[in-house]
Amino acid sequence: MRKITCAVVFLCVSAIAPTATWAASSDPLDGVPLEHRTTLRAVAAGYRSVAKPHYRVVGTCSAESADYAAKTMELLYYNLSYLFAYDGKLQQSLVFIFANREQFDKYREMAAKEVTPQARGFYSPAAKAIVTYDDGDRALLTRVLMHEGSHQFLFLVAPKAPLWFHEGVAVYLESSTWEGNKLKIGVVPKDRLKHLQDSIYKGEQPRLETLVVMEFGQEFTLVDYGVAWSLVYFFATADQGRYAPRIQKYFKMLKGGSEADGAFYESFAKDFGPEGFNALERRWKKYVLEELK
Ligand SMILES: [Zn+2]
């Protein structure tokens, strides 16, 4: 995996969309860049695809899984658009879902050697596609789609988005859970919260000022993931949602090409008074240790 709502409304549940169609169209690899079609054909045969407004699922998995994935991706898009107040138009983005681990590994070895062999899914910047497989575990498939789909969205819409924001948003959304046919957003991952709280008690967490300018390729530890997730959660939900518009401002600045450090200061730290980062850090820490459950 690539190491690489308003406040209230975003914590809403999103109803699943109506049924999609999984069809063996004239060419199911339509929309896939030419050089990647060759790789896909070398990995397996018998591709089918399903197209929805913002995503195109291409794969060898079952029709049911593809249909499920397409609906889940559209829900993700809805929630990302809501979180960021994004009203632009995303091109139809690709999702590759293989029928089994063997095909997935073959694709990874051929087209994404840099991805760790333990990964269950990843976002391929080269193919601009999420790549994963279906082994019948819907909860895990959902996590992968929500996590990698967040990366995909940010890479395509706001290429300047820094590492902390990518992983924070990805973990925020991967923690969504189904309740019946509704997807609940903004669920607190208890194990991650406990680990983060323990790390803060021990003073092992990174300084926010340092974390928010980390770049892709730098080591991003488990506690870094926890801090990134909790910052997104904090801005999205804390203090009756008063910080949620700042996420939108930050996203807009990044989308417009601003650098990560300036955008963070302008959007978040500046409003915490003359102490900026330090004041924000104190408020965030109190939130994580005493208010977040
Ligand atoms: Zn990630």
C-alpha cells in the first residue's frame, strides 16, 4: 500500500446507491491507458467493467463484487466532495479488482514493484488506478477502497496535498462501517486511538509543525498515521464543527497550488492566535486525550 459531515453532516450515514450494471462491453478495457491494457491482459483474461458517474471498475472479480465496489466508490466520492466542499468534476477514475491474490500479485510484480508484497491494495499513480483483489472479505475490500480511493482523489484533484493529509483523510474514511445498507462515516478506530493516546502520554508523538511538512518517501510510522488521522478527525468534528470550514480552505489552497506549509499555517494554525502551532497542538492534544472516545 502506498505509504503511499459538516462536522455533523459529514458524520452522517450515506445510503447505498441503486444497482449498477456489470457488463462485458465491446471493450471492457476502454478508459484504461493503452500501456496498462497490455499488462492487464498479461495478468488474466475475461475482464468486465462497470461504469458509474465518477468511477469505472475493471476486473476479473465477480459481478456482485464489482457492483459493490462501484457503489462504495461513489459513496466515497460523495463524502470526499462533502468534506472538501468540492464542486469540481472528477474524471471517471479507474479501479482494478482482480479475482484473487495470485492475479493481484502478478500485476504488482509487473507494474508496481515498489509496492510492498504485504499490501492488499494500492493506488498506482502510473495507471491512475486503485488496484486490489476480492477474496470475499467485504469489510477489508471496503477499507482498501476507501483508503486508496482517498489517495486517488487527492492525487488527481489536489496534487500538492502533503503526506499527512493523504494518510489522515485515508484513515478517516477507511474507518467507515456498514450499518445495514448505510455507510457510517467518522467512526473512531479504537485501537488506533489507544495507541495514539499512549504515544502522547509517553511524549513519542511528532510535533505537528514537523508532521505537516513531511514528504512522500519519508518514513511514516504508526504514530504518524494516528496523529494524521486524529488531526483530520479533530478539524472535521471538534468544537461543534467550527474547524470544518478550515479543511475546505486548506483543500482549496492545495488545489490551487499553494505549498503545504503555508497552506497549513493560513488555514489552521494562524487562527489559534499568536502562538499558532503551539496553541493548536495544545487544543488537539486535549481533544485526543480527554474528549475523543
Ligand atoms: Zn495510505
